[in-house]
Amino acid sequence: MKKKLNFKKFKKGVALCLSSAMIASVVLPASVEAASWKQNKTGWWWQEDNGSYPVSQWKVINGKWYAFDERGYMRSGWFLSNGKWHYLGAANDGSMKTGWQLINGSWYYLNPGNGDMAANQWIGIYYVNGSGVWDQEKTKDLIGWIQSGNRWWYRHADGSYTRNDWELINGSWYYFDNAGWMLANQWIGNYYVGGSGAMLTDTWIGNYYVDGSGKWVPGKTKATAQWIQSGNRCWYRHADGGYTRNGWELINGSWYYFDNAGWMLSNQWIGNYYVGGSGAMLTDTWIGNYYVDGSGKWVPDAKKDQHTHKWVAETTMINHPEEGHMENKLVSPAEGYWSVVKHPAEGHFENVLVSPEEGHTETVIVKPEVGHYENVNHPEEFHMETVHHDAVTKTVDHPEEFHMTTVHHPEESHMETVHHDAVTHTIHHEAEGYYKTVHHDAVTHTEIHYICNKCGADMGTTNESINAHIDYHENLGEAIGYGQREVTITDKAAYDEQVWVETKAAWDETIVDKEAWDEQVKVVDKEDWDEQVKVVDKEAWTETIVIKEAWDEQVKVVDKEAWVEENVYIVDEPAVTKEVWVVDKEAVYEQKWHIDKEAWQEQVWVETKPEVREDVYVVDKEAWTETIIKNVCSECGAVQ
């Protein structure tokens, strides 16, 4: 906003010169000034970067709302806008206030959304009167959630609260214990309350499911990854019900191998790796005379002992599947053409001040003085005299001050010689052999079932199930008929079973891990211990304490009793005046076009037909069969 000038203070010729200069400033180019606050002796205004300023309007500046008067000056204090009162802070502030505000010793509530002053309504448990002032004598019982520390309880209108029971609050169920505290993150019978305390519905809590009413459904379980045992064999079911076949799988930090049917293998070599009795791949250990490293792989050069191997040639056929990948290939390219698009100049109209507003300030009485006559009670007249009081003391005996400290005593011990026998262990070698597949046919029987002619449903074989289905259609107002059908029931599905064929019996081997030896061992005669020792910090002593310092007291001495003066004029409300700006001549503005961006041309691709792509499977390597011949020791199982 530009500073306004009072042209009445200047001669006519000077005013004409100033007007010419201002018109010239509109025509001639001017430097751009950043938008900012401006101030003169009248007040503050906001000047935009183009020199204009907001007039008779609200405006958001730096995230805060401000109101500007008809001259463009920032308003402050109370302001009536659209029939609602707003408070705009002090003269050097002007920003619209919201929430609870202490103004001239009274509390007001200004709505957070628009700053409107609340009146004749409750704000929570507080009431504001018709003037918007908080009425401290009017109270409202608190209803709702109350927090104490990290716990919650719910207060009713009469001050009571629920204990040892459920309560429906704002559409959700909550449970309160014997003391009235809300419970959270736990089962309440067959129902579960979450972190907010609200009862959970239609969801999983771990492996347990609660229905739409929040009740646990016992028969509904959640699939989880787990080991499944069938007879003396095991397999591992994934969370989706699948399982690994013909491959390794890492489970809980250990590697396991599963055969073609998905059964876990154990106590055998899988290539250069060995799985033990638990099925887990062994690492960093000896398997007979063969050593596997930290990754579980056989180390050919490791030697435990020397013996003559009896090599037997074994031939293994390995079928390798086809290898390939998917590629996204272009089938047909996009079709189109380049076109020149002309963009017109971009700009906006600005309201530019041609000549400023002329006027003067007048003091106007807004409201005359209001008063009345009444009898005035004059208080008594008195003066104060000083009376001296001596200090008040007492004697206090202080006990001894001390603290306990911990003294550590080390253990007491001596050395003795202990003889250790040799350490051995027995290695059990499992029987050798192979699995063969035995096929078992399915076990079935036939039943006569009744079939609904209306919906085709199987009505079962009992009178109860047939009548229940007939009642279902009759409740729908439908008449049905039914017939018979022979149904084959599978009692046990066909399956393949892996059967073990033993080629070599199991045997045990004793291994000396460590020769016998003597060891010097420390024998503890007395364990170390901590002792609590009293340390005196300060001996007992006597202290004289001043309860009250000596003081001088001002005592009232009445010089004249209270009296009444009759018929005195009292001013209830002083006259209210305000400075009013009187416009002698309106400001003149004109619309000026401002170019933000010059006209320009752009080459634009116009697509008439999009490109077509499709996913194509590409074979990287054809399926092939590999023949592996290896020499295996018939005595120790070593592989050459």
C-alpha cells in the first residue's frame, strides 16, 4: 500500500505536479518489490509485489488471517464481520485469534475454523453468555473419557462409572475391571479388546478369529507354516498350503531337503551335503571319515584316517528341465505425427492505482455518555500504624545422618589336580538303502442321495436333512420335488507311499575324541560376597529454627466512620468516540494487462495408434538329461 497524502495541505500547482508524477509512474516501468508489511503514523497495511494492497477484505498472510478496512489499513481489536464478532489482537498484531482467549480480564471462545465469537452456548463443560464471556458460575457435569496416568475410565453424567462389565460407548464395546479401569490388549472370555480398549470384530487375533459380534469362532483356524508328521515321515506345510519338492528349503535357520513327493529326507548324502537324523543339513563336522565345512559342503581333501577304499561305480541320471524367461516384445510400433501447437501469451489484469484517495480524519461520537443519580456509600477513613512482632523460634534435634554402602569380598580358593578319563563317543551309522514308491488305490463306497429338483442341491440321506431342505424352500414360498442319485463316496483317496528298502544294516562306531588327561582345577573354599556397611555422613546435632521472622504489622486505625452521600451523579458508560476517515475524493484505479508469458509454439506428437507389446516366453536352454558316474566306497560311503 502506498502512503496516502493529504493534498489539501499543498498548493494547487504542487498537487498537479504530484498527480502528473504518479500518472507517469504508471506508464513507466518500475522495479518489482517483494510483498511486505508497510507502516505509517496511521497504521499498518500489506503491499503486494505489484504495489497494490487489499481493501475492505480478509486476507491470509503467512498462514494467518487479517482484516483490512476501507482505506487498506490492518484492523485490530474486536471486529464485526458478517454479523459475527472476531478478535484481531493488539494494534501491532492484527492476526485473527481462535480458541480460548483472555481479553481485558475476561475469557472468550473463538471458533477454531472461522474465528467467530461463541455466545449463549456450552464449550465443553464451560458456558459463554450472550456477550461471549465465560460464565464461571455456570457449570456442567463432565461426561466422557478421563485419563489418569496411562489408564482410562468413563464418567457418566451423574458421576458414576461402570465396573466389572461391558459398556457400549459411541458404537464400540469396552470392558471395565473391578475398579472401573478400561482393559486393553487382552481376552475377556470369548471376546478380545484391542489397544484402544474397543472390542475387535470380524478379524484375526493371532491364530484365532472373532466374528462380526466380536465372539471367538472355535472351529475357524488360520493356516500357518508348520511341520506335519505322517507315520515316521515328515513334510513342511507352507502358510498357503503348499510344500517343497525335489529341493532344499531354509526353515528356522537350518537347511532341509525334500524328495519328489515332498517328504523330508534324513541320514543320507544329498550330493555333497549330508542331512542328519533330524533332517537338518550338518555343518562343520565329520560324517564318518568325511568332513563338511561351515556351509555343509563335503571337503574332499580332509583326512581323518587312512584305509583302503573299495570303489563301486554308481550311475545317476538327472533330468534338467527347460530353462527360459519372459520378455516383453514390441509387436507393432506406435503410429502418429508431429504437429505444431501455438500457445497464446499468458497474462492477467492488475488493478493499478492512478490517483490516490483524498480525505481527512474526523472525531465522531459513537455513543454518548450514560449515567444516573444514586446515593453513594463512603467507606470509613483510616490510617495504618506499624506494630513490631518478635521472631518465633523452636529447637529441633536432628538424628545422625548415614547411608549404607556395599563392600565386596573376593572369593577364597585353592588349586587341586583332577584326572579326566578319555572322552569317546559312539557314531551310529544308519542302515543304507533306498525308497521305492508303492501305489495304493482309493477306498470308496456308494450311497443313495436325494437331489433337489429345484436348486440341484444334495439333500443328503437322512429324513432330517431332507426335511430341513424342504422347509428352507417352503419358507421362501417355493414348492419342490426331489429324486434319487447314486453317489460314490471316497473314504480314502488314492495315494503313493515311499517304502524303505534296506541294502545295508545299521552299525555303531566308537571314536576317541580326547585322550585321558590331568587338569589343575580351582576349588572355591568360600564364594565372593557383598556386605552392607553403615557409613556415618553427619553426627546427630541440635538446630534452632526460626518459625517466623520478626515482623512489623500494619494495623488499621479508624479516623472517620463510613457515611452516605445522597444524590450523586454516577457515570455508567463514558462517551465513546472514534477516529473516522472521511473520503473527499475516491481513489482511481484502472485495469492494466500484464504479460506473464509470451506467446510460443511447441512441437507435439499426436498418436493415432498406440504401440502393441506382448509377453513372450523365450527358451534359454532346452531340457536335457545328465548322466553322472561316481565311484562310491562300499565300506565307508566315500565318494571319489
